[in-house]
Amino acid sequence: MQTPAFPSNEAARIAMLRSLEILDTAPDERFDRLTRLARHLFDVPVAVVSLVDADRQWFKSCSGLAVKQTARDVSFCGHAIHGDEVFVVEDALEDPRFFDNPLVTGEPRVRFYAGFPLTLQGNLRIGSFCIVDAKPRKLDEAQLAMLRDLGRIAERELEALRLAATDDLTGLFNRRGFEAMGLKMLRLCKRAQSRASLLFFDLNGFKQINDTYGHLEGDRAIAGFANVLRASMRDTDVLARLGGDEFVALVVDVEAGSEGQIIERVQRGVARYNREEQRGYELKFSVGLAPYDTSEEPSVAHLIEVADHAMYANKRAGQAARALDVQLAHEDACQ
């Protein structure tokens, strides 16, 4: 049996899947309608909307099968998420990857499988819309196209869930998405006794950019800073725009003191953005830090509050320092 490999973007893929908050939820008629239709159209006993989690495949909708999940290492869908096209196994007993798979040799005795990878944000394949039969079969081009169409409808429903947790302008999480995903990550850190910190970023002088250059340019500045953050962080870190010019990043599994290196990367990214864009103004930011104490119960809201206060303290200190520099320069000029 060939165990499915992990995609190269596994961490980002899992983060996207879990941010939907769909795992282990109740049946949903939007997806059940599609799997019932697939069973009818293809005359198969089983149709599934399968979501591939870290160590399992969980079925959001499963028409014709009593179980709700199986191990990922025996899943067909774990193979399907490696490509863009329909993944087809015409006869599992004749396929060296699957002939001794327990799902083939035992119940539900899979012989035929066809799965369309469910993809969000371009390349994050979180699962598959699949049909299964206990006898070998082939699909013609018209049938393949029909399976793609059903899969894309399922994708649109999943995309609607994603958008409810996503900031339209930047593509980062919004507050709702960040609090949901951040809590999951903090619970993992608590269980593993792993360090985590929340960084709170605020753009300096953003109102002046809006007032001077207009709101479209303000949106461009927000999107530009979001891209800097995205490029500066790892794909395991959780990023969000809370609203306006406020951003947060939850960085996990980091060495003590490495948050300073992360902030330096953001500073270099902002400097590069300012050099390359030449918009007539420069992006600048203040940042506050709140470390997570694993002896306490996880609370994203508490970390946001602590980091927000730290950010404002740093902003006021920076303003005072700049005011002192101006005063000293004035005094030097008058002497």
C-alpha cells in the first residue's frame, strides 16, 4: 500500500481547512444535496465531500456510507489533493498503490474511486468531492466534466465559509477568523508546551495618507503592508487585519527573543516596499508584543488587548523621541 505524501504547502493547507471551522460539524443540506445528486447521476453507491485533516479524512457529507472519517494514511483523497485534475482509480485491486489497502480488502471494499480536489485560494487543496463504487468502472469525458462541475459547486460553498472569516481587501483573516484560528493554535501550544507570541501592528500616519491621497491610495497602502507581513512570516503563523490600519500576527513555536528578528524582517520588508513603490509617502508602523503563558487558559482576546497596549506605549515613546529630536535640532539651529 502506498501511503499518501504530504503536500509541500501542508501547514498552510491545514491552517486554511481549520479556519473554516467546518470539521466535526453537523450535516449541511448544501453539501448533502450534492452527494445525493452525484450518487444518482453516476449510479454509484457512495458519494462524499471529504476534508483531509492532519491525520484523518473527515466527511462533511457522506451519502451511502455510515462512517464519518477514516485514517488519512489509507485514504484515497490523500492522493487526490496532490493534483488539479480528477484523480481516478478504475480498479483498486489492479493498482499497486491500493490493492492491499484495508479500504479495498475490507469494508467498504473500494474498487473504483474518482475524486475532484477541492481547492481554495489558488493552491490550497483541502479535500475532495469523490464517488466510490464496489466494482471497477471507467468515466468518459462527459462524466469527468460532470464530476468537476459538482466539485466546483462544493468549492463555492466552502469559499463562502472562507469569506466569512476573511478580510476582503487583504485576503488575511478578519477578526472572526483570527480569533477562531488563533484559539486552535494556542490550544495546540498549550498541549505541546510550545512558545507563542502575538504581535500587534499599527500603521503610523495612515489617516494622513487617506486625507492627502484619497481612500483608494489608503487601500493600496493597507494591501501593501499586508503583503509585507505575508512575505515576512512563516506559513505556520496566523495573520489578520483586525480593521482599519490594525494588523495582528500569532507566531508559534518560536525561540525566546526571536520575535525581534521577525519585527526586523517586517521593517526590512517595509523599507523595500517604500523604495520600490515611491508613492509620495512612506509606510511606517508601531508594534506591540504579548507572549502567551502556557500555564494560563488560551485567550486570543486577552493577547490582543495586551499587545495593543504595548503597541500604543511604543507609539507614544516613538512620538516623544521624535519630538525631542525636533526640539534639539531647533536648538542647534538657533545657536
